[in-house]
Amino acid sequence: MLFSSIGFLYTFLPLLLIVYGIVPNRFRNIVLLVFSLVFYGYGEPRYLLVLAASILSGYCHGRWISRLRTGKWSKFPLVSSIVISLGFLFVFKYADFVLDTVTKISGWPLTALNLALPLGISFYTFQIISYLVDVYRGDTPAERNFLNFATYVSLFPQLIAGPIVRYTTVSQELSARTHSYKLAAGGARRFLIGLAKKVLIANTLAELGKSLSQQSSATVLMAWLQAIAFMLQIYYDFSGYSDMAIGLGKIFGFHYLENFDYPLTATSITDFWRRWHRSLGTWFRDYLYIPMGGNRIKVARWVVNILVVWLLTGFWHGAGWNFIIWGLYFAILLIIEKLLLNGPLKQMPGILRRIGTLLLLVISFAI
């Protein structure tokens, strides 16, 4: 079910708003959880089992980590929980890619699993992992209320395309949140802005790109126009869904962090990734890049770490060599900017930096 679908706009959302509005506050998380599970199971009901198993694993491991956090075996439940969470993600998202790659390299006739990708598994897996690491670090206490934790993981607004919501962002609001007409009205406006981005702009750009790809006479100009249309389509589609998620969150009393900050006005690739899909960028920064040493290490190791982080960032976006190449492309650009162009870039006029950044971005979306 998509936010822009007739079923969501004219049946699911109105019914949820009515039920949510009439029940007492203490039952509202139950309402959100039930409707979120209906939303999730609409297309593939069987994958509710995967979501349920992930929720149960995350909840139990969080309690386990909390009890053993200062003990001798404190890391064991953390490692166990991450292995289980990433195991689900690997089986459903990456197993067929790995099997196909091994078959092509070795010639062994390995059989693909042909499993459909569960809705939102990349997002809720990262949410669970961030929660477990935060509990291990002592940044947040483990959630004792199973209903609150299940609602946090499965809450439908961020399930399709993010943002990746950290438990620390919404932990207080899961237990007690404020509702007001002003907040709901602001959320509704934000939702409509996102819906307009998706339906009026992104879908139109998708049709334009399709039309350009079907032209019989392919030219360099046509290829560039198609790449630009695709880049803009992805931006308005993705940021539109983030707007709708943030708006829906406000309607139900949650405050999600902003996920986009005018990324196409960036003056460098480094600046772009501070603005684009910020919840993913900060996730990799806080849970992988900084634990690997961040900026406080020798240059050679820093280069290796950047390559690793961005290879995994590309792989997170999809199971395919094009995504891996896409990630490494950005890694190389970031390394070059940091080591060779940091000074010269600052001396260039802002307009030239923006144009150069946009050209590099267009190329990235064509990979």
C-alpha cells in the first residue's frame, strides 16, 4: 500500500483517523500497531511473520543487553542480536545476488531462493540495530513495554521509505505524546506537500524519463536529459515520501527528524551527503564510521574505512553490482574532495561548485 494510492487516501487513513480520534489515549498505541500491521500485511501477509520475529528478537535482546551491559558477557547479546537482524536482511535482500554471483564465477548451478523483498525490511532492521547499540552504550534504557517497542518498529509512516527513526527520538512520545489541532494541521500540510511532490512532480518526471528512453534516435543530449529527469524523479519521490512520513508522524503526535535539507543546492559531494537522506548518513556515521575510528586515524586507514562504509552504503540501497559501484563512486569522490580539493573548492565561486556537484550527481544516478 502506497501513501499515494486510492486505498490509503480514501479508506485506510480516514478509518485510522476516526478510530484513533475516538479511543482513549491509553489505547492509541494499540490502534497504531494494529493499523500498521494491516498496512504492512496488505501486499504480502506472510511477511508479517518476519516483522514479528524481528520485533520479538529486538525486544528480547534489548532486555538481555540491559541486564548484562556491565558484565563479562556484555557483548554477546549485542552480537547475537545484530547477527539475527542482519541475517533476516541478508536472506531476503542479498541471498539471491550472492548465489547468482557465485554461480557466474564458479559455474556451480546454485538455485535462487526467489524470495520477495519484505516491505521496509532495510529500514526497520537498521532501526532495531540502532536501538540495541544505544541500549548497549547506555544511551537509552531498554524498552520494557512490548507494545511500545512493537509500535516503534512497525509504525507505518516511516516503513516505506524512511526516515530511519531512532528509538531515542521517539521514546518519550511512545509513552506520552501531545496532540493538538495546530500540530495535526501542520502535519496535514506537510503530508499534502509530500503527496504533491510524489504525484504531480515525481510521477510526471517518471513519464518524461520513460518517453526519452523510448526515442529511436539516441543522442548525447537525450542521454543527459534522461539522467537529469531520473535524478529529479528520485529526489521528489524520496523527499516526497519523507515529507508524508513526517506529516503523518505529526498528526499522530510524533516528531521525526528532517531527512532532506535541499540537497540539490549542495556545493560539494560532502555537503550533498549532509543534506540527502540524513537519517541513513548519520546512521552509518554513528554506528560504523565513528566506531571504526572516524577522522582520528591515519590517512591510509581512513581511506580504507571510507571505502568500506560507502561500499556498504551502496549495498544497503540494493543487491546489485551497480549499487556497489555507486557506493564506491561516492567514496572516491569524498576521498578526492578531502585529500586533494578541500582548499581549491573553498576558493571557487559558489555557483561553479553547485554546477560541478550537480554534474557529478547526474552521473551517479545514471550508474
